[in-house]
Amino acid sequence: MIIRRFAAVIAICAAPGLVYAQGGPTLWSNGIIPTRSVWSGVYTEAQAARGERIYRRQCAECHLDFLEGDPSEGPPELAGPHFMVNWDGLSVADLAHHMHTQPNDDPSDMDATTAADLVAFILQFNKVPAGTTELPTDRSIQAQIGITPLPPAR
């Protein structure tokens, strides 16, 4: 019984590192627990339009026109149920940070505004509704916004 509990604790503690090692989501929220959902209107249509222009110029070559990526070649999908489930339980800050350091693991590749605009476009493409306020660039505020595959039940 004690061994099973110990194994469960190890698995829970190792899971975030395993996800990161597999090239998946990072854990950039620094312990901040999300208090709202992406489904609460966290970006604007105008911000998503800016993000789409950036995506078409800088990202579509690898992640393709419909954000489907090519996981067999490296670029992951950025849309669809698998994408949303992959990011379930993480925050917008995690996603923005992950994009901010891509494709070369170099944080200087993309500024925080560009990353926020791209997150807005990706959310829009995944049918997450827009709101009236732009997604902020401040990571501590982004960390308060959780990603879930489906809208909360009403």
C-alpha cells in the first residue's frame, strides 16, 4: 500500500517534467492558480486578426494553413481537440511562453505582444469566443487564465 502511494506521488510530480521533455506545454504560471477560463472572452477579434497576420507570415510554413502542424516532422498541431486536451489545466501564460521561445528555444525570437496576439488567434481558431478586452502581455495576468478543452457547464 505504501509503495503504491509512493509511486502515485512520483508519477504526479514527474508528469509536468515529462510533458515538458516531450516538447509539450511548459509550466510557466509560477504557482498561480487560474481564476477564470479562456472561455470567458479573454481576447478581442482585432487582436486575433493581428495574430492571424503574424501566423500566416511566420508560423504557417511549419504549422500549416489550418494549424494542423506535422507532428511526425516536429511542428505540433495548434488546433483541434488534441491541442486543447494537451493544454488542459495549464494557463495562457504557459502557452504564450511556449510560443515566445519557439521555434529555436530562444526567448528573443518573439516579443510578448506578438505571443499574446498569436494566442488570441489560436484561441479563435479553436472556437473559443472573443471578448471586449485584449489578452494582456503580463504573464502574471495570463497565468490567471486557464485553458480547458470545453467551456464550463452553465
